[in-house]
Amino acid sequence: MSKSLARVTEAIKAAGLSSQPVEMPDETRTAQQAADAVGCALDQIVKSIIFRGETSGEAILFLTAGGNQVDPAKASDAAGEALGRADAALVRSQTGFAIGGVAPIGHLNPIRAFVDPRLFDFTEIWAAAGTPRHVFPLSPDDLLVTTGAKQLDFTA
């Protein structure tokens, strides 16, 4: 088991969730790949979109439904600062995950997070579990509690 998958598995246990990561036969790097592999609606996939705060320099996580796009102006308003592109090095140092497998939990360092209200239209959603081939199911409420995120409209 990879270190990333082990961290997510431990975070799931620590949060008291009954969920287990599932290995998919093909990559689930994109929301569409994940939805196809799981057999669910595209919007049931949690995309982890990370921006860099232009003032703070910190990574900021936006957890959005698979079919939605983050609106940069709304996201900047939510974060309270201008946002720029987070490079792979910032994502890896903040979360411990590579782009394409960023889980919403199990990060190496605390991260400010926001959750797309669209995810609350479902009873079950699926998120990356730290690798490009692993995902795990959870409820939107569990996502909100385990990430400490704020539910806010930041999509286009």
C-alpha cells in the first residue's frame, strides 16, 4: 500500500467512517474517469481543486462536484485573497499528494477548504483516496465534518 493511500485509510478510520478505499481497474485522475469507473453521476465525484493564495502563499482547497467549474472571482472572495495557480510542488508539500490523486483528507499539513453545495444533492459521493486508481465513498455531511470545510458557492 502506498504512503498516500495509507494516510487516507488512516484518516477515514480516525474520522470514524465505515468507508474503505476501492481500487479501480483504470485511472481515476479525472472526474469523468472516476464517475465511469464507479458507475455514478459525474457530480457525485468530489474534485479537489487547489489554488495558491497570492498574499498568504498557502494552498487553498476547493472541493467541487465533478461537473462544476470553480469561478476564480467567487473563489477569491471565499478565500479573502486573490488566488493563483498552485504548482505541483505546492500541492505536494501542503497535502502530500500528487495532482490527480489529491484526497480531501489525510493531508500532511492543515489546509483551508471550501465545499461546493452541489455535493449535498446526493446521499453518497466519491473522492480520491490518494492515488490515481483509488476512490472512497462518503456522505456530503461526512466530507464537511472531516475536512473542516465551509460550504459556500464558488462555482461558475
